[in-house]
Amino acid sequence: MLRGIFILCVLLCTMQLLGQKKSNLDKFKYFPTYENVINNFFTTYSFARATKYRQLTLYFAKKPAGWFIQLEDNTTKQIQEIPFWEYSHNYWKALPFARIPLDSVSQNTVHLEYYLLDSVFFEHNLLYGYKGWEKDVIAQLTANVDSLNPRYFYQLGRAYSSLATVVLQPSLHYPNEFIKYDSTFNAADISAERLNKFITYSDSSIYCYRKTYQLTQDFQTIVGSINDDWSNEHMKTFIWLSMSGQSDGIARYLRDDLYNPLLLNYYKDLLDNCDSNSILITSGDNPTYALTYIQEKLNFRKDITLVCKNFLGTGRYMNFISRLLPPSKSIKLALSANDYKLDRNQYITYDSLASILKFNGVFVSDNDLPSLMVRLPLEKNKLLRSYPELPDNVTDTITLDISSKSAYLHQNKYSDKENLAFVDLFTTNTFQRPIFFSNYGEAYKLDNYVLPYGLAFKLEPEQSWTSSHDVNIINYKILCNKLDYSGVKDISVINRSEKNIILNYAYSFYLSLLYLYYDGSSAMSEKVLNKYFQTFPDTLVGLNKLSTLIAKYYYSLKQSASGDSAMTTMANAAMKDLFHHLTFDNYNEDAILESIGIINDIEEIVSSEKRPKNLINKIALIKKNMKKAYNEF
């Protein structure tokens, strides 16, 4: 209670110190969306093809006055700012770039896709995309602190959270979420004043997220629900203070009431699926922070070392995982934490990379852009123990593509420090400790060497997924006997993050069935199928496109009656979900289109399988009713 009063005083004092009068927040409703801004730019101007701009990096900034173009000199780091749309004028201003002829086809698609990655951040922040956006948001919103709605409190929380990170790392170059570097790593680099500001801003963020929750408990955010953001902000503060060598007082951030049971059960299961003394590579807020909470607060599976992919390559984090962790958990690295400072730049030139990666037999190819390949030799004798005659799909070399897409876009020859850090971690630890990933997408394109282990994914450099019978048995036992599905519920009554957790459970079933199918294990496949349909509610079965593929396996196993039943269940659930979202209170265009897509898939499957006429007609009737309801709405 006292802490909340203190934070409220901080907000009010911020308003007084800034001398802010109440601002016109309604004006931001009339700003063009980020998608409109970049579409307008890339369909009008040929900036990317202009030779004189090759040494500049382009950013878009949403500021209190309107939208601006920022050009950063890649050498001097100086920024030139040009107005593109201003609220006071309400029109697009001409820019000093070559225009695309009206009768030509735009070649800027690849650049448009790259900049669209930032859409979610512009959508969820009042202002964004330039250094200092946090203070502008705080100034705008604290001037109206007595009349903020849940969305504004959430945006204020995001601004305080980001400002806390910037205060802790003054060397942080922060034009957007994807380009960061950190040139410091010693605790002595951070003054007591900066630490206190970090804690104050973090606590302010926690307070704003809690206010958002109190006003609207089911408020949806980037990561899922506002309760996730509130929980994550506690853990982010705990982790950053730990990384900074601080220990006094940080236990207060390990509250008893962080996270919901479904999310905790899922990540406990994921940890438990990893081998002893593993390295578990994560990315994203929910996995990284929830897994840390489970280890530090619940004292569960602390033998596993968590490595956050998003932090890899920063000097402070590399120092933390290699030197500040207990000896049994620390990560061995060939390069020192100091090596990751690299001229305070997140990017490494290809020439520098070639000289740096001279450990463990790594060879860097001389490929042209956009590819930079690193070949990692495996120990052939270990491979031959698994494969006396090496199959065609298993080689004695793993090839990693560590190219930087943004480097390609801007015609520069560099890669990310994150990639260098992973190559270092991989080559130094692969045959020393098991390496797992919390998500398949984190596996750095190592498709042929990453196998599902229940909810986790294990790096197996000595075997291929088409020859993984032992792993299939492990998966079968985990999915059917070990996982805790008690939190799985009707997804029409849960928030986005809970839905994503349940979909992750379902995806594990899908992968297991895929591997079992190639392994020819029909008996286990049928048991996994039955477990899937027993475990998940109709709403999930009807929503998840994976379910359509899963149900199709019944037909491949010659279990026609079970296949027909599964298809009917999914069709009815898809129709139920469509009707649920065809109301003004629950309208969701994406969910509606997903339901229609699922019924189309079901109709195609039952027709191609030449199922009985009455089933085909039943599915066709459901589809007809769904499309009729959609058109009438």
C-alpha cells in the first residue's frame, strides 16, 4: 500500500517537474497508423535503391507533432530528421527522395516486410521509434494522470519499463526494438544513482500495469494479458538487477502471486522435459521471465541454465552467464565477455567475424550477400557410433546461416553479435552439456538436428529426425503420461497468453504424430491421437488448424470411424466459434476467417478421403450455414 502511494507521488511529481499542462490526448486518434505511414513511403519513394543513401539507416518516428523520417549516418551515428505528416497540417509532406514512377511496380516489398516487424510496437505505444520517446509519453500521460483509461495506463507502464532499461544502460542505442548494444558489463560501471532510477522507473511501470489490471482485468497486451506484463516486469527487474551484480532487496520482486497456474504448469513441464544440467535457450518475455520465476521462486529444476536469446551478444549478459552464475551453471565461452564489446556495436563486419571465429574448427565461408555460412564440424567418431553407415541426411558438418537480414537491406557486410554468441555457445558446449530450446523457432535453422522432447526441443547433432525412434518413445511417454493438463480449459473464456500456451501443448502433439508417422509407429500414433482428443476441449479442436492435420492421421491409420468423428467434432466447434465472434461484443475478424478456413480444410479432407455421402453432406451444410451467417452479419 505504502509503495503504491509512493509511486503515485512519483507520477504527480513528474508532472509538476515537467511543468506540464493537460495535453490533448484525443489528437493521437487522428494520426495515420504505422502501416499507413510505411505503405505511403515505400509506394512513393525509392529510398532503398538510391546509391547516396546506402550509408544511411532509415527509421520512422511517431512524435507528439506527427510522423517523422529519421536518417542515421552509419558512421557518425548522427540523425537527420524530416517531417512526413504533421498533426497541425494534416497532409503528407514531400520528401527529398526519388519518386517511384506511377506506371512501375514497386521493388520495395522486402523493405516493407522488414519495417512491418515494428508494427506491434507502434500499435501498443502512444509514441515510438526514436531516442527519448519514453519521456515524451510520460510527459503526455502524467499531465492527464487523473483521467487515464486502461490503455493509457498500459502505455505509461511500457514507457516507464523501457526508460528503466535505458537508464541502466546509457550506452544503449535505441532507435527501435531490434538494434541494441551494450558496451559495459561490470557492476562498477553503474552508479548508485542510476540503479535507484532504474528501480524507481521499474516500480512505476509495475504500478501502471497493476492500475490497468484493476480497471480491466482481461486487458490484452503484446505478450498476452496485463497480468503477464505485471508479472514479467517484476522478473525483468529481478534479472537486470542480478545481471548488474546486485543482490540486496531484489527478493521482493519474487512475489507469491506472479503468473497464472496454467502458464506455470506449462513451463514447469517444459523444464522437467529437459535433461539434467542442460542449457535451455529461450526468447520472448513470457518464456524467459516465467522460467526464471519457476527456478528462483519455486526452487524447481535449478540445475538447468537459462540463456535468453534476446540478450545474447551483449557484454553485460555474456559476463553474467559466464562469470556471475554459480560454477555448476555458468556457460563456457571461447571468447571473453570483453570481446563482445566490439567497438560498442551490435553488428560485426564479415571480415572481423572471419578472424574472430577461429575456435573449435569453425570455418567461415566467403559467400556473397545475403548469406553468411558458418560450418561447424562434428566429431565423426560419435556420429559413426550412431550410424555405422552414415545416412545421406546426416553429415559430419552442421551449417549455420548467421546472415543479418537488416545488413542485407542496407547493403552492409555484417552479422549480429547474437549470432556470434550462439556460434560460440554452440561450439563450446554441444558435446559437453545438453542444449534445449523452449521453442522450435529459436533453433537457428538447425532443423535436421532439433528433436521434440515433450514440450522442449533438444539439439541432437548426432541424429536425424527421420531416424529418431528412441525420441519418439520418449515423446509418447511424456505426452500421454507425464504432462499436467489440469489447466486446459474452454479457450473462449481465456486470454491470449493462455490460449497460446494451450496451442503450444497442441503443437507438441502434432510434432509427435508427425515423427511417429515417419517412424511407422501406428500403435503409438493411435494412442497419442486418442489422448489429444480426450485432453482438449471442442473449442480448441475447432480453432486450431493443427487439429485438422492431426485428425487426418486417423485416416492414414485406417481408423475411418475415429476420423469421421474427429472431423464432425471440429466442424461443429468451428461453427460454434464463428457464431461466438459474429456479435458486436465479441467481433474478431481474424478468428472468423480462421473458422472459415478450418471448415474449408475439413470439407477438402473428407472429400479427398472419399468418406460416406452423409458425412460430406453434413460438413457441406455446416459450411453453408457458417458462410450464410457471416454474409448476413
